[in-house]
Amino acid sequence: MRKLEPVTFSAGLIMTIMAEAQIELIEGCRVPVLLSNGDGWHWAEILSKKDINGKPLYYIHFDDFNKRLDEWVPEERMDVTKAELPKKDAKTPKKEPQASKMTNGSRPASPELPNGASTSVLLPIGGISPAPSPIPGGGGGMGGGMTGGLNKKNNNLLNRKRKLEEDTDSQEGQFAPRQTGSMVAHHDDVVTRMKNVELIEIGRWRIKPWYFSPYPQELTNNPILYLCEYCLKYLKSNKCLERHLAKCLHRHPPGNEIYRKNNISFFEIDGRKNKAYAQNLCLLAKLFLDHKTLYYDTDPFLFYVMCEYDNRGYHMVGFFSKEKESSEDYNVACILTLPPYQRKGYGKLLIEFSYELSKVECKTGSPEKPLSDLGLLSYRSYWSQTIMEILLKMKPTEQGEQPSITINEISEKTSIKKEDVVSTLQHLNLINYYKGQYIITMNTEQVDSHERAMSKRIIRIDPKCLHWQGKDWSRRGKW
């Protein structure tokens, strides 16, 4: 019987075999990608592939990164040897309902309890002193929903609403989103996960979009999408834009100017009366908002556009929309400050204006969830500064007793919903349970931080310059 001799391979041959055995990069593969700033490697998912002059390019989404950082990358920026094939879709296991966490002792887990008494619980304001032991479960609650500390009534309402949606889904096979004007995105497919516009030119700005927007495909194939900054009409070339501007009679958004102070103006646009402008505004907003979708039926919405005024006209800075009728008391459906105007205080100005409208309507309001990451930061900051401003202005009583205030009173003064007031106090770690009652304590560091933040907030809404009256849309036959 013939004995088999062991076979040996050279290092060069082994490398050749490994190269030939590399995984073919297809959609769904995961692979480490070198970050654009050169600061290390990060895992990413391949969403699409295209060839440019015979060279492949891959559209990738970085794990745990915002979608606005997605980009086309060449194979040279990938560690192909570590590529992973797409995983088969596994059936999503049903989540078991988690039992609500109970704290030891008889103290309630949030200022909403006992028995929903949060609306009348006094919150004595201690001096500038170290905080006692924190409230059980405090400091959190500002996650996806930003509503921390929901009481039993709200939980039961949420469960009934969820059950109703499940029942409707099982009966019809497909649950359609409500038609009252919600802008929350319901679907996320491969097409909408990819940016389809390279650049937009609006006014004197050229901006790189962050997300997908359903502009006509014949326009998205062009390197630049041109927009008229006054009527927001989209055009395919700079020459077409020049011709349009020569004929465009608008120098400000349509609708009524309801606020003006210095060079800042707000215009109210009815989505039914100015449908073309409202639709163009939604298309523009979708380029920078990921969690909102687009309804071409803009009738249920009012749009409030903030502009800067100069001798050439009114230039859009940002906007927010709201439903004419909101069963959930939302005072904002979506909100956006255009990238060139971000980090200048305009986001808080838009939020402040939305609450000024709620004050005129004698209502409390809250933004529609989910918010974008930047929107969440802006709202947290606004709520914190507004509530701190009220607390610091409080003075002791004539008898020298410590001032006290209720959650209801804070909500009425600011038009911020009670749930958002509670979650903000918990996030700031200001509300504590001490000797049988809830107290608010602030240390010097928190006060100094607040004063520094307010010193930078130069632009504020002046209620005297607002000329607007709310309408009761429920009494109107049609919007």
C-alpha cells in the first residue's frame, strides 16, 4: 500500500487562495470601513453597489451612527477579509410584557403618584443647597418617548390604544396610518434608506442633504437640485432657476405674516390654501428629517415659516408644522432649522414660538414623537431653561416661608405638558423625595450653568409682536 506524503504550500500560494476565497460584497454584507476622518475602523452594512468607470462603489450605513453619515465608499476603505455575509431574516420573537418596577417601601416611584396626585403635589423650593437622596427612579425617563413618569391612567390608555391597533391590523391584514395628519414614518425600505440628492442650492446656500426625499427621479440624477428660496419650486439647472426668478413674483412665503420683530418674521401657511408651497416645503424638510414621512395631502396642517428679512426679501431660516386638530395635544408635528442657520439659537426660537401659540390658545402642548436626535436636544434644552427660569424667579412668601409651586402651575405658565415638566425635572435631577414630600433643590453649579446658557440666548420671542388668534377647527365643516 502506497504511503501518502504530506503536502506543503508556499506563503504566496496561501495568500492567493485566500484572496480568491474572499466573500463577494453584496447588499446586506457587513464589513469594517475606515472612517472618513481616518480615525479607526467601524462596522458598516452595505446597502447598495454601483460601478463608476469600472470601479465599484458601495453605499454603506455605519452601525449605531446616524443615517446622515451614510456615504459611498470605494473598496480600498474596506477590510474585505473580515466581511460577513447577510444573515437570514429571523422571526422576531414576541416581547414579553415587563412587569413594572416597584420600589421598596411605601414611597411612589415618580412624582405622578399616588393616585395621580401629581397635579396638586406641592414642590417646596429649598435654598441653594446640596440635594438630599434622589427620588427613586429619578434622573431618567428622557429616552425615545421623552415622557418619563407616566401615571397608571396614561399606561392604561396606551395599552388600550395598542390593543386597538393590533385588532385593526388583524382584521384588515394591513394597518393604514391615521389620516389626521401624523408625520411619523411608518415604513423603512432600502430605497428610502439611501440619500438620493447630492446637493441642493437654495438662495445663497449650497447644502448637502442628510436623508432621502421623494423628489422626481429625473431631477435627483443631476449633481445639484436647484430650489427657489421664495416659493420652494424645484428645478433641474441653474439656467432654469434664473428664468424662474425673473418671473417669480414672490419675495416671502405665502400666507399671513403673524409676527415681526427686527429682521425676524413668522408666516402662517394653510396647507389647504397653499398646497403647492406646503408640498414643496415637506419635500425640502424630508432631506433633513429622518423620522418623519411625507403626506401629499397637506390639508390637515398649518405651517409656520421663520424668515430673516433684508433688502432682497424674506429668506427662510426654518419652520414647524402642526395639526389643525390634534387628539394628542401635539403643538408641533415636525420642526426644522436649515443647516446653515443651526447652532445660532433659531431652533429654540421656533420652539418658543410654538409654545407662545399654545399660550394664546390657552392649551398645553408637546411635540409629536419620535423626535430627531437634534430635535430632542433642542427640546430638552428649551424645557430645562424655561423651567429653571421660572423656579429662579420665585421669591419667599411675606411670612418668610419657602416658595412652593405645583406641576400644574409650571405647566400653565409655560404651556409645557405636565409629563414633559416632570421628565425635565427628573432629567436635571432637581426633584427629590425628602421627609414625605417632593422638593426641588438646585446647587450653585446648576444655577451658574443656567445663567451662562441664558446669556448666550440673545434672540427671544416678544409676545407683544405676535398678532394671531387661534381657530376652532373642530367647528369648521372643511379645513
